[in-house]
Amino acid sequence: MNSSSLKPQEKGYTCDQERQSALEEVRQYPREGIFIPECAPNGLYKPVQCHQSTGYCWCVLVDTGRPLPGTSTRYETPSCESDAKSRFPETDDPFRDREIQGCPEVRKAEFITSLLDALTTDMVQAINSATPTGGGRIPEPDPSHTLEERVVHWYFNQLDHNGSGDISKKEMKPFKRYVKKKAKPKKCARKFSDYCDVNKDKAISLSELKGCLGVNKEGGSNIGNLSQGRRQGTNPFLGRLV
């Protein structure tokens, strides 16, 4: 295998940089159960990643660290390809060139990443809590879903109180409050719900929520593509929970 062909994109974080960022976050928040990536030479990711506090392991793309669908296991090591690389999805993405009003394009990926980080942290806390958010039982995740899809499905179910399959205008209010409170930079939060509502029907479907959060089936996430590089910010949410 030619390792040079697997080097991460020049613009963005390598695994080593991401690991260092995670270790620094662990020192600041030792009880948060933060995921720390395992790295290979040349800034790549090891093909198997594990979250120590949950016992889950999964396969990743070694150049980006993105999880591969349906590979997660608990308390055992999955069988992974040693050189799986990222492939850009060929399907049209309505969010690829879509702007968040008032949010600089260079901050878009950072904003969406911070929002997904917050959602994942809340999902982990809800699952580990004796009384899950909303007082109901959290359903078992679909094993075919990527880590990111599980987070989005979980949050969508929290918002869709009437089970209509859409987040209505009324149900959207807590979503707007959450985004403003949790995600940074704040200027990107003001019009984020409008950004998600592609068809302008004053409601957000599950597919729209996945799209505006940069989550797709083929590669787990296309957030990195928004800024032509690795997602930046503090510890990534990928792998915190399976």
C-alpha cells in the first residue's frame, strides 16, 4: 500500500492534531467521556476506533476518520479494511452551495460541527441517564445507521412530539433555542432553521435535518466538504457514541 496516497487533505486537521485537541479537552473536562482517536503514521487514523467509556468500536475511513455504516460493535473489535478511503458522494446535495444567511461561508462547517458535538453530548447523557430526555425509553439504534445518523434520528424524535414526520413551526421553537444556545459562532444560529427548510414549507423533515447537519448515508458526513478540509473545532463527535 502506498501510504502517500492516503495522506489526509492538506487543508484541515490530521488525526494527530485531532487527538491532541481531544487530549486537551479531556484535561479540561475529565468527566465528559470524550472520544480520543487512535492514530497511524502520516497523520492517518487507525482503521478501528473505539470509545472507551461506552465500549463501542467501529471502522473508519483512514484519511478522514469518518465512520463506516453498519460496522459498530460493542465489547468486541470489528473487522475493518486497513486502507478504506473517503469518496465524495455523486448524488446532488441541495445544501452543498446553500448559504446560511448572516453566516460567513468559512465558519459554516465550524458552526455545524459545534452543533453536532452538542447534540452528541446530550444524546450520550440521555442514554446514560436513569430517566432519558422526555421521560420515554430511547429506542435501540438501527445497526445500519452511521454514528452521525443515530444522533440526528435521536434528536428528530425528541422534537417531533406528534409523530407527524416533520418538525412543525411550533415544534421548531425549542430547536431554535437549542441552536442559539449550543452552537458557535452565534451569528450562524439566527437563520439556521431557514437554512434547513429547503422546500420553504415552514417545517423540517428528517431528510432536511440530516442535510443541513451535513449527514449522509454514503460517507457518514459531508461536513468536511463544506470547507474543503477536515472539520475543525474541539473534539469531534464522531465515535463518542454508536
